[in-house]
Amino acid sequence: MNILFSTIIFFAILLSGLIIFKFKISDNKLRLLLAFGGAFILSITFLEIIPEIYKTKTSMFAGFFMLIGFLIQLFVDFLTKGADHGHRHEHHIGEEKHKSLSFSSLPLLIGVCIHSLIEAMPLSDLFENMEVKRALALGIVIHNIPISFVLIGLFMHSGYSKIKSFSLLTIFALAAPIGILLSTRVGNLFNGNNDLFYTMTMSIVVGIFLHISTTVLFESSENHRFNFLKLFSIMVGIGLAVFITKGF
């Protein structure tokens, strides 16, 4: 299953990059997509991931690692300036755009890669709960699609060619498969104590997801019409998560 999850996430990101080359995604549509994704990952966090964590024998450490995950996402936001949840406006490009972006694009790419690598680690074959892994994989895909849109938009707006922009996106797409592979290698160092490693990795992901989803969901809207559409997107995201996790 390592290969399957890696392939799905990898090509979902690349396909999103190709789409943005052909179609313009407005800020409002991007916010709606982010709201949908934020609601989905928040829902699977509460409905699927957290309950599974507290079934483990090492669940007493869960809160500590959730806090670590939250702090990791704060650091990622410092690097990306919020681009991993749609803040394209934070990356201003003025007259010295090539000079400024050569400085800002590297931490941006590092930040989103750290984020993607860590959140994919629980998809390792070391962990057997396929229901949780499927929900997590779908959440990662849904969340990474708008990130891909933002990255390509920023790279193109900075003056990068389509080939260079897509190459940088490919680096981001490789982060999740590397995270899955790294998880298997690191997990082997726990000498078969997968319970502790599972609690650690999943709790860190919970902390990351809680930071991202609440940031996305509680951002201000521009007008009342968008507020209604955002609420509708959130309800659809929650409904999909409930359907997937509970099978209604």
C-alpha cells in the first residue's frame, strides 16, 4: 500500500499543477476549496484519527505530540507565510521580483515539503488500520490540491517558466512518498514498538491538521454571499468526511 498511497498523492499534486496552467482559479474559488478541505481534515481528525490514537497503549503521550505538531506547523507557516493554506497575498512581488523571489521561494518550498513529508508518515505499512489510512490519504490529497494551485501561481507570477515551476512542484509532490518511506525506516528503529511510533506520528499530524483547519475555517470573508458559499463548502466537507468514516 505504500506504493499506492505514494502514487495517488504524487500524481494528484502534479495533475493540479497542470490544471492551473490551463484554468485560472480565482481567490474566492480557492478559498471555497480551502474551506472544503479544512472542514474535511478537521472532521476526519475528530471522527477517525483521534479516537484511534486513544485506543493505543501509549495514548498518554498523545497530547504532548499534538502540541509538537501544532508548533511544527507554526514553524512551517513562518517559512511559507501561510501559502500552504492559501495566503498568496503574503508573497508580494514588486519591481525587484526576481531578487525577492529567489530569496522567498526556497523557504516556501522547504516549508510545504516539511508539511507534506510529516503528514504522510502515518501511511507507512508499519500501521495496519486501513480505514484511518484511507481517510488520511484522501485528506492529504484534498488539502494538497489548493496548495499546488498556490505554488504554481506564485512561481509563475515570479517570472519562472512553466518548466521550472512544474519542476519545483514535482519536488513538493515527492515529499509525501519520501515521508512514507522515511516513516518505515524510522519506525524500524523502535524495535517493533509500533504502538508508540503510531501514537507519535498520528498525534503530530493531528496537531498540524488542527492548526491548518482552524486557520482556514476562521479566516474572514469578503462579503455575505461568500460567507454563505463558504458555509456550504464547510458543510459539504464535513458531510463527505462523515460518509467516508462512518459509512452512512
